[in-house]
Amino acid sequence: FIKSVGGIMDKISIIVPIYNVENYLQECIDSIINQIIKFDIKAEILLMDDGSTDNSGKICDLNFEKYPKIIKVVHKKNEGLLCTRRKGFSLAEGEYIISCDSDDILADDTLFVLKNMIEKCHPDIMIFNMGIYDGKEKNIYYENCFTNASYSKITRQQVLDFYFMADIPVVTSMAGKAIKRTCFDINKDYSKFYNNSFGEDTLQSIEVFSKANDIFYINKVLYYYRMSTGMS
């Protein structure tokens, strides 16, 4: 079932697939909600509870009660990450969609930076740098991938070069992007891949890049991947 209030068209939708992450989930949510409020960002958060058996579902509900105009909660049976993420995409109302894993966090100004880039360039896809986070310290994972400048428009060929040759998830990860809704084939059937434990990011990246024309790279860490959580 789905908990939501409102239904206005939001500028940015943040999809958070969730499964048994009670130790990390609140920090993830806080990293998003705090900047929505601070910068007055037009956004929504979709907390996609994939049949969690710990307190993750309860944490989702408590946050919905506190921020009902910003947060939607979906409780569903356990079907895996790919299915859960795709369900979130189908429910998102935003013009742009961000994927955030439930044990990771956004940088403090992620949505502010993306909002400014949207207003300036209206790109189809924005790719940004990722950092690593151990719960205490934050470090850069990668930077200066396509340019040394603060941002740059890049070609599909540059994307493909990184896609097949670079050993970093700057292109393949769904978490390191903000994607215009029109780049998704929302009704595409991925059900035959639902049992796969790996590669769902790469699979969906092919979909969105095939539909994108204007792709921008933001040379700034906007997402932090949490290390050593033991999650799959």
C-alpha cells in the first residue's frame, strides 16, 4: 500500500529502495530532507520498502508522519532491488529522478546544485562525482572524469568510452545521476531480470542514455557511497 499526501508535479523525485537498513536509513533520509527544507527545493522522496523485516518500515512511516507533503511511503512484498527501483520510477511525479540507496547519503548541497543546473541548462542527464563514506569520514571516490572544469556538456561517445573502459561507476551507477523522466521507458518490462543480484544499474543506464541528447557532467561530489555495510 502507498502512503502519500498531495500529488503536485514536483521538480525532482528521489527514489530510495529499502530493505532491512534500520541502522542507516534515518541518516539517508535526513541527508535529503534537510536540504529540501534548507534550500526550499521543489521535491518529493519516495521511500520504497521492499518487504523489510526489521524496523525500516516503521522508520519510513515515522518520517511520512513528520513530512507528509514531501515523503511518500510504499510498503510492498519483497521483490528485489530492480523491481523496487522500477516501481519507484513509475510512481515518481518529478521532472527529474535521482536514485539514492538507503545506506548512502547525498552531499549537503546536492539538490541545490542540481536545481541550478536544471534552471541553467535543462539537461536530459546530469552525471556527478561520488565519494565514499564510512559513517565518520567522507572522501572523494572519483573526480575530473570528463573535464577539470566545474561542469561540462559531454557527448554520448564520451559516455560510452567510460561505460566500457573505466573501472569506476561514473556512468554505470544509477546513483550517480539525475535523469529527466522522459529518458525512462517507464513501462519497459524488466521482470526476467528481477532475480539477478548484480548489474541492474548497468542494465538501466543503457536505457536512459539511449534516450538522452543533452548530457552534462558536474565535477563535484554530490553522492556518498557507504562502505562496509555488508549489504547486498
